[in-house]
Amino acid sequence: MALTFRGGIALEKSALTADTPIKEMPSPDSVTIPLSGHGKDCAKALVAVGDRVLKGQKIADGEGNVAPIHASISGTVSAIATLPTPTGEEECIVLQNDFKEELSPEVTPFDTPISKAEPEALIRHIREKGIAGLGGTGFPAWAKLTEARGKVTRLIVNCAECEPMLTGIHRLLLEKTEEVIGGVKILMRAAGVEKAIFALEDDKEDAADEILKLVRSSKNFAVAVMETKYPQGDERLLVHTLLRKEIPANALPSAVGAIVFNAETCWAVYRAFVSGLPCVTRLLTVSGDCVKEPANLLVPMGTSFRAVLDFCGGFSKMPDKLLAGGPMMGRALWNTAVPVTKTVGGILAITAPIYKASPCIRCGKCVRACPMHLIPSKLHASVEKGDLNGAKLYDIEVCNECGACTYVCPAKIPLLQNIRIGKELLAKKRS
């Protein structure tokens, strides 16, 4: 029987790209690379307008929870300015492509066998290569490893892809199985753990079989098959499902002896050590009923949504919604000029019915669906009244913003939208 958690929802899959192999997109004419880090931390530019940069060159760095930022193409710095991104306006470095694809001298493989390397050296290399969590949070991998060392006994490889239209991770596990496992081994050494669990949903049995072929003989690896349910990919739910341990509020998985990495992050680690190439590409699912040629793509970081969509043939019809991410947690956009970043795993162009919200009927469906065991209707009502203290009392900050509540609401109330607004207002109040 597949493992699962209480709450959540079953979603109808609409995977137009499930059988579409990953294709590498050529470099665009220009890229726009944001300097944002994690949370309030931002990198500072190490280059100036007019400078020539090489692919893989470090172009920004900073303190705090920041991973260095690298050029995804070779070319010239044409601007450093505040520009629109999928999460708002941010300072960005714009690079004009010279199409020479000239690699920086910084792009060198790790020169010590992993089994002999000190964990600190591995973590330093991971930081220098700018690897951040590619599951959506963008949390720097080096910071996660540094915090977890000495506290954890298991590494969980998050292979769940519970958003119904995204298929990039599934394709990655099928096509680059050995490389993902290679990255896991590096992270295990860096974290100081001897056990790793590959966590997949039961609609990815083919990927589970591929992994099992390579790890079956080792006592250090296990493959856990979970029920396909949304939002199984949330690391708190993943840890609870696999280990039956609850991560305390505002704590990390290390509090219960675990560290979690997304499968694509593991792949990025492998490439950073074997080829020396920093985190300068992103795996994307480009899909939706309005995209002419849906695809799974490996895209240079900073490529505009417009260029990605053009590569996929453009729109077959005008979409009602353009989303950065999946249909549940993705952010709606109005501008295709925004760049692909480390936190964007999909671009969706879809038709969507327009609903008019009606008053809450107190049915409790949102409560039953909430995987964090909150009362979304109370959170929504508190924010709507401007009662931030009430919202905090109902644990608004525990919300993982999965959107299950909005999905099941028969009154079509935009519960998640108001919860996000409340969380943003509380964050501003604290700062």
C-alpha cells in the first residue's frame, strides 16, 4: 500500500508532456538574471555595464542566504537595472549574447575523489557553483547542508511532482537516472549521512524501477512509493509521510533528523562536480492547451518567457492565464518578458473559466483538504476584516500556500489569494 498523509486532494492529471524527452533550448539573444537570494538577502553585482563575461563566470555574490550567481551565456553586460521578474520587480543583470558559448576558466571539475574529499570542501564547491533548491524555494544548498551537518541521519530525495501538468522531474529520473544518483551520493557525503530515500509517487513506477535497478544492491539507498496526492511534494508532508515525524513550526527537517533535496538539485550538484558548470540552466515544463508544442526543456537561466514560448511554437490560441509554475501554486503573470529563474519549474498557458465568488456556506471542505490542518475559511475571513492578529492566532504562517482549499471551495472564494496577502502584510509589519 502506498504511503500517504492526512488531507490533501486527488487531482486529475493533464500531463501533455509525460512522454516528451527533455530538449535543450539554444541560448537566446539575451538573458536577464535577477540578483535576489533567499528571503531578504540579495547578491551584489561583480560586473559593470560594458563588461564582457564568459559562460559560467561568477557575476554576483553576497552574504547571508545567498548563492553566487553566474552568467548562463557568454556576452556583454548591457544593463544592471530594476526589471520585472516572476515574483515582482528586482535588480537584474542583463547580458547580451555573443553566441560564442565561451566558458569561463572558473568552470573546472572537482579535482578530488568524492570518497576522499572533506565535507567542508564539498559544501564550499556547492556554494561556489551557485546551487540553490530547484524544487521551488531557491534556498541555497550550501546553507541547508551547513545547518544540517551533525543533526541528520537521512537524506530524502524529493522526486514528487504533484502539480498535475509538470513532468520535468519525471523525465529527468527516466533519462538521467545515474547522474541524479551521483549527485545524491555527493550530497550524502557533504551532509554526513549514510542513508538516502528516493521518494516517488505511485504514478511514476517506471522511474522507481529505473532507480531500483541501480541502487537495489546497496544498503544505503531505499525507494519509497507514495500515493499520488497533492501536495505530496511539500517537504513537511514528505518527511511526515516517510518518517512519521512532524517538523515543528518554523523549523527545518533537520529538527527531526532529515535533510531534503529535490531531484533536479541533485542533478545540478552532479554536473557541478563532474563538469564544473555552475547552476546556469533550469529544467522547465512548457505546457497548457494554449501552447502549440508543449515540451520539457533545459533552458539557460534568465531566458525570457517570451523566448521559451516562441521556441515552443507560440500560442495556439490566446490564454486566459499565463502561469509561472504549476496550476496549483504557480503565479499568474501578465508579462512574457519576465525571465526564467531558479524557482520557476514550469510555464503554463491555459484557458480557465472565470468564477464569481459567493458567500461561504460553512461546508468545511477547505478544512478537510488542508494538509497543514488549518482552517482556511477563518484565515480568509480574518485577513478580509484586516484582523492580522486573528490570522496569526489561526496559524496563517504555517500555511504552505498549496491552494488545495481554493480548489475544493464550492463557493469559489479565493482563499489562497487572501492568505498570501495576509502573510505578506504580517511580514511587512515585522520588518
